[in-house]
Amino acid sequence: MSKKLIEMKIAGKDVSFSPNVTAYNKYINEITMGNKVSPAHNFLVRIVTPETKEALTELLERPGAALQIVGKVLDEYTPELEITVKN
């Protein structure tokens, strides 16, 4: 999958992300039943562009922000696959 720049305006702040397969896989592997916030936070920090990192850091201080933001990033990054089960 090619690199994709995802640009967002979040609570009035411009933030850009450059997700990649390695960071995505690490995020998925870190998620556990009892730990979803830290992996989301870490994933976002790994993929934020350097010029918008300060804005992201401020946003991540808000309760629930990491999960809301990661949800939008993943909506844009992960492809919708058509899957059919053949019998």
C-alpha cells in the first residue's frame, strides 16, 4: 500500500498523518481487551507529521481524543474489501 497523507481539522487545529503498514500492524498488535487508549495514542504519535505534532499533542490531552482521532484515521487508511465466501 502506498503512503497516504491524511489531513484533518480537529477542534480547529490542522493535523496531518502519514500512516504506514508497519505502524498500523504495530498498533493492531498492541491492542488488548484492557488496553485500547495507549495503543491509539502511540499510533497517532508515530504517524503524525512533524510540523503538526504539537497540535496533536495538545489534542491528545482531551479525554477520549485518541480513540476518536484514530477511528477517523483508520477509516481513511484501511481499504474496504469486498469479500465473498465461495462454497
